Amino acid sequence: MSDSIELEKLAELHQRGVLSAEEFARAKERLLSGSTAKPHAASGEIPGMAAINELRRSREDRWLGGVCGGISRITGIDAWIWRLLFTLLVLCVGTGLFVYVLLWIFVPEDQ
């Protein structure tokens, strides 16, 4: 694919909000410099890991363990939607309770 097509695709992703301004600038710089390295290989950063490392159980927005409140904080989706999702997983598949308990055990509580 030509550089102009790649730049158009990057601009479209940036315009739709998929790429932040910083990500757009880095991708554009890599494309124009001819670098084909993975985007986060130089910094050692894996996409999404920062959000996962910031996951904490909420002390304010909790019904049981604060898991849904914590997930809500990092995703920007209301906690009631996460509670509904976990409830549906418990009722339909039965794995929702297992996942919730694991998160309750392994995700640290907010300070």
C-alpha cells in the first residue's frame, strides 16, 4: 500500500476518535520515516496495559466488592451496565460469578 493511502487511513481513524492526537502523530512519523517496527516496541509499552494496571476496586461505588465501580472508572461506562452484564453472565452462562469473584480477589482495592 502506498504512503498516501496509509496516511488517509490514519487521518480517518484520528477523525473518528480511534486514535488520539499523540498516537496519530507517532504513527504518521513512523510511516513517513519508513519504520516498520511495532508501535510500542521501542518504549516497551503494550497498548491497554496502563489501563489494566490502574484497575482498582472502588470504595465509593460498590455493592459487593467494588469490582464494577472500578471497571466503570477505567472504561467510562456506567457501573450499573457492568453490574447488569455480570448478572446476565451469571444467569445465562454461569461464568459471571466466577469472573467477578476472581476480580474481587486479585484486583487491589482503591487507596
